[in-house]
Amino acid sequence: MKLVYIIATAALALASTAANAGIAFFGGSPGNFTYAVATFAPINGSATSVLLKPTKPTRYAITYSAECGATNSSGVAGNFNGWNTVLVYVDGAVVSPLSTSAAFCSVSSSNPSIYEWVRGSVTVGVVLSAGTHTVQVQGSPQSGTTTGWLGDSALVIQN
């Protein structure tokens, strides 16, 4: 009977440790941010970066969400191409699997010069060593997009 109690207690302790994952950072930027070239977006008020300072190697899940729009007002008739990417950078490097070919939102399929709003979200995982690390989010217009828009964004980093 004691063995069953010990096993059950150990299982419960393990489950509660996993369930108590912490929030290392949460913040956001109300309002709208537009850009015509790849630009680091505001992610905490007007700040464009967040510092993480783990004391030992730590796994993080980084989630960024924002209202998103894209336009292609280049004047090219019938050009409905284009999208915005959102890239998460840690210490100056893009976190995989994100790339500029991954659309966060795209140009309107009916009129490329107007915004079609969506709420996009992306989550990536990283393991960071002990020390200080910088997290940034970059909006980047692609393939004919002339203006990108990110609004009312939120950034949540869990460990």
C-alpha cells in the first residue's frame, strides 16, 4: 500500500510541476504600427525588444499575435500578390521555422489597395542558456506588399 501511495504522490508532484509553467513576460502595444520595409515592431508599449535573463538553460514558448493587414498599391493591375511576415528574433537571429515566405497575413484577393484585417498569431520554441537574451518581433512586407500593418499586438513568453 505504501508503494502505491509513493508512486501516486510522485506522479501528482510531476503533474503539478508541468502544470505550473510560468509566464516570463507578457505585454502588448495598443494602437497601430505601419511599415514599408522590414522593421522591428513595438512589443511592449513603444519598446521594440524584451530581455530574458534565465539563470540556467530554459525552454521558452514565444507567442506573438496582432491585428494584421497588407496592401499592394504599386499600381500594377491585377497584382494580388503580397503578404506580411512576422519574424521572431532572439539575440539577433530568426527563430526557426519562421521565414520571409511564411505569411502572417496577405493582400486582399479582391482589391490589393485595401486592407482585409485578420488577427494573426505565431508561436515558436527556443532553449536559452543562462544569461541575458534579447527578443524582438519584425514585421516585413513581401512580394509586392507596399504597406504592412500590425495593430493591438500581444507578446507572451512562457517558460
